[in-house]
Amino acid sequence: MKFSFGRPSLAIATGLIVWLTSVALTAGQAPQGPRPQMSEEAFKNIQVLKGIPVDEFMGTMGLFSAALSVCCAECHTGAGTSNPKWEDDPPRKRTARRMVQMVAAINRDNFNGRQVVTCWTCHRGSQSPLVTPPLDKMYGDPVVEPPDILARAASGEPTVDEIFDKYVQALGGAARLANLTSYVAKGTSTPFGDVGKGYPTEIYAKAPNQLATIVHQHEGDMARTFDGREGYFKLPLTVVEEYPWTGGALEGARLDAEFAFPARIKDFLTNWRVSFSTTINGVDVRVVQGTGASGLVATLYFDKASGLLVRMVRYSNSAVGRVPTQLDFSDYRPVAGVMMPFKWSYSWLSGRDDFALTDVQPNIAIDPARFGKPVAAVRPPR
Ligand code: HEC
Ligand code: HEC
């Protein structure tokens, strides 16, 4: 059965993109990467989440798990064992499939196909959504959970330009930023909940926007790469070991890479707007949000006092709602006169890793293969 999520038809949309790409190519633009593998080509038993690329499909699985606070094994036979049967249809998985259809129908019939109801709307981390408002919640401390898309502040906030100018000054100024053109960093990455020393980690970065993060985990290497055009993700022992990012997730990978050399970050997104100031862990922050061409939405939080970036939350679209990624930056130190975060945490639906750098070598030559497909990028240096 072919299913539409309130978008026109995914198949038609995909055809349109291919057509638009060929038109764009004749107009002399950069060629797009190879067509990504679609869910129904990569997997065996896809009935409702058809016509979406593998990276988006894995995002939907992350959203399901987060919405119900369950692990993959709650819906999939043998997940987490050496013999997973992802294509099997146990009862909870069949319920989830029905829920996908229900949610699509709710959005289509009531909200003009806008994706305003998602699994999270009802489930909020529970398998059985609540029926009755808990009175303690009504009279307890309010928990503020801001929406993804923030309101523009009417007044009382600086302009977007003022916030970005202060950021560039805080980093060391435009001249110093322009003189940093590459770096290789070493450090560790510690998965959420792990009390060990962390896995050895290497970061390669080349201006304007190439970035590779390689973590030598026990089971094999995790890698995120972006070569200025294409981005890949590799994780050992998972369903699809390596896949390319597409759409808003690809824009997100590019945004991460742009932040390695942030002088021109303002040009990267459009529709910038300043929202109301808030606090993160007791620090007063300015809030700026921008939008990308492929559906990326990014919210940047700048320390009011120092001007430095303390958090970035970015969202890409998926068939069942926005997929969030959050980076929290701290411990800024100068490298070749440019302030660089020596610690950050990278949170996404499938985990959180705390990175800590021990050594950064500025302005050194890097093999271009590092930024390409991870299989090539993670091979030992020649
Ligand atoms: C709430 C239930 C639920 C959870 C939790 C869940 N899935 Fe799924 N999964 C589904 C459903 C439903 C489908 C079938 C989608 C369809 O028919 O289009 C599916 C399909 C799949 C498939 C395709 C199998 C095939 O060959 O057809 C893979 C792979 C997969 N899931 C991986 C995962 C991973 C990895 C996780 C954990 C991060 C996960 N799933 C968590 C419900 C779930
Ligand atoms: C409009 C509200 C609503 C939305 C939206 C919704 N659900 Fe549900 N879901 C429910 C309710 C209510 C139940 C419990 C029904 C019951 O108790 O019989 C449920 C039950 C489930 C169950 C069975 C849990 C169990 O105990 O075995 C799964 C799995 C599930 N939902 C997955 C999803 C997924 C995946 C999405 C998003 C695609 C989703 N739901 C969206 C309301 C919703």
C-alpha cells in the first residue's frame, strides 16, 4: 500500500527532485551526489514509510523510540542480539504502523496536511498516553518546553547582525578567523552513562566547510564526515552501517562543518530572527533562529556576557516529525588566536556523546580522503 504523509506523493516529490536536479545541472550548478537508497530498497518489509531515504527512515525509528521511551527491541524481534529480525511483525510493531496511518489521517483531515500532530504530541515518553490532567502538574512548578519554531521578539533584543558581530569579536575577530584554515584535533568521546575514559577521537577540519569526526569505539569506528558537498554517517554493528545524509540532515551536517570556521555562519541560513532571551544552566543567552533551503531549522544560543555560542539545536524533517540534534559547547580556549570549544556534547535521538579535546594542531595539511566516505576516511594514515 502506498501511503502519503500529507505531502503530495512522496514518489511524485522524489521524481520532481530528480527532474529539478537535472534542470539545475544544465544551469551549471554543482552536481548532486548519487541518489540515496530508499527505505523500500534497503529493507524487506516496508508498508507505510515508503519513498524516504535511509537516513530519514532511521530518524523515524529514533522518533518512535523517543516518543514511547522504548528501545528498538520493544518493537523488533531480536533487536540487540546477534540475530535481529527487523522485518518480523510482532504486535507492537503492527500497532506502531497503524499509529503512523492514524497520525497521517489526523493531520490530513484536520490540519490541512500540516505535520502538527506527531507521536510525541500524545505519547510524551510513555507507552500509554495520559487521559486525565494530573492536578499536581497544574499547581506544581511550571516546566517550560519551548516550541521548535520560536516567535520573533518584538523589541528589547539586539539585531541579528549585532549578535553575530559580537560572536565574531568574541572568537578573536575576523582577521584571526581568516588565518585559521585547517586543524587536526585529538581527544576523547564518552557515550552517555559511560563512566570510562572515553574512546580515542580525531577531528579533521578544513576551511571553508569540511569536517570529519572519527571515534574509535570498541566495536569499530563511528564517523561523521562532510566534504563540502556530501555527508556520511558510519556506525558499527547497526542496521545500515554507513549511509549518506539527505535533505535537512545534510544541511545540518554542513552547518556543523561551517561551525568549524564560523566567520560566515550568518550567510549559511536565511530568514534569521531573534527570539526572546532565556537561560541555559543559569547562563543568560540570546536566541537566534534561521532556516535552510532543505527544511533545516537551527536555533543558536549565545552567552549574553561573552558572546560565545553555548548551544545549537538543529532540526531536519522526517515523515513522522522533526528529528532534533543538539550540540552544547563549553571550555573555549584559544587556538592560533581563535577561541575554540574544547568540550561539547552531541545529542541526537540515538545517543549523546561528550567530546573533550586534548590537543589541536592548527593550519596543517589534511588528506582530502578524510572528508569523504567514512570507509576511506577512517583507514589508517598512509
Ligand atoms: C514503536 C515501535 C518501533 C520502534 C521502537 C522501532 N521501530 Fe523499527 N519499525 C517499526 C515499524 C512500524 C516498522 C515498519 C515500517 C513500515 O512498514 O513502513 C519498522 C521497520 C524497521 C526496519 C525495517 C525492517 C525491514 O526489513 O522491513 C528497521 C531496520 C528498523 N525498523 C529499525 C529500528 C531501529 C534500529 C530501532 C531503534 C532505534 C527501531 N526500529 C525502533 C516500529 C518500531
Ligand atoms: C492522538 C494520540 C496519539 C498519537 C498521535 C499517537 N498515539 Fe500511539 N497510542 C495512543 C494511545 C491512546 C495508545 C494506547 C491505546 C490503548 O491503551 O489501547 C497508544 C498506543 C501505542 C502503542 C502500543 C503501546 C503498547 O503498550 O504496546 C504503540 C506502539 C504506539 N502507540 C505507537 C505510536 C507511534 C509510533 C506514533 C506516531 C507515529 C503514535 N503512537 C502516535 C495515542 C496516540
